[in-house]
Amino acid sequence: MLTFDQTFYKDGVEYIVGVDEAGRGPLCGPVVAACCILPKDYFNEHINDSKKLNSKKRDEVYEEIIQNSLDFGVGIVDSKRIDEINIYEATKEAMHLAISSLKHKYDLILTDAMKLENEKVAVVPIIKGDAKCECIAAASIIAKVTRDRMLLEFDKKYPEYDFKSHKGYGTKRHIEAIKKYGVIKNFHRYSYEPIKSLLKNKEIKER
């Protein structure tokens, strides 16, 4: 059970926003940020860092989080924007978008080690926050499930890339597919290696 959030409630905070992202490392697709406000007395022993849950369990816990949260939001920044401003800035942009979509009031924002400026309440970056705070872990699950579902839709359109298996990460199979079929315009990240070098050397095509 992740209980670090409770230290902030003891200081008089009523509503905490947990924020996390999914998709900083992949070679394609958007970076997705999510935020979540859980009731202060809500505990779910199954909520954990999304990377520690298998896909079936993540889907189950995702539904529980959506049903029990006071509010949640999602921010999506596409690959073209990532190439324009870099993944770090794109991640922050996605987080701001997610937070700005919230309708419920909140007193504090906790992030998984990400500093955010220009928010209307205090922001506390917590190293390995998704392994310490229930609200951040909940946000990580929302972000991961949202992004994975987007990749599954792309897999239906481009089955030759096998997105359903690697979710866009730079696996051997994914890189081999890129070399064979090319990069998908406005979906693959041209600023990421090895795509950047392959394009520069004209070893792959664009489709």
C-alpha cells in the first residue's frame, strides 16, 4: 500500500492531484500524462507503479480508479510536437494539459520527480513517486492504459510494425520493421535514435 500521500493530508491538505506520464522512451506515438484526485480516505491495495502491473491487471485497476476518483485528467502531446520541443518539455506540456482539464478543486500537486512551473498551487516533485504515493501511481496507470490503447489502435492500422507487442519502444523487432517498412509520418519520432541517423543517411523511407 502506497501511503506517502498521507503525510500531506496531515498538514491540512484536503485534495491532492497526483501526476505522472507514459511514453517518454518509445520511438513513436505521443507522450501521455495523467492526473488523478483520489478521496483522502481511499485505499486500493492493487494500485501500484504501472510498470509493476501486467496489462490485464492494469486494465482492471484502471476501471477501479476511474470509478472511485474525485476527478482525473489526461494530456496528450503528439510526436511532431515532441520533435519540435524535446521530450522533457513535451512531457511538462502534457502534464499541464492534464491538470488544466480538472474540474474538482485541489490544494496540492504531487509529481513523479517532474518540476512544473506556473501552476496555481504548490507542486512537489517526488523521486520514485509512483512507488510511494497512491495518487501518483493511479495517474501512472491512467496514463499507461490510455497510451497503450492508442498503440493498439495503430497496430490495427499498421500490423506489420507489431505495435501491440512493443508499444512503440525500440525493440529489435520494431527497429527491423522501421528499416523494412519505413517511418510513419507524424507518428514516429524523428528526433530519436536510431531514426534520426537512419533518416539522415537515407537508409529508411517515410510513409
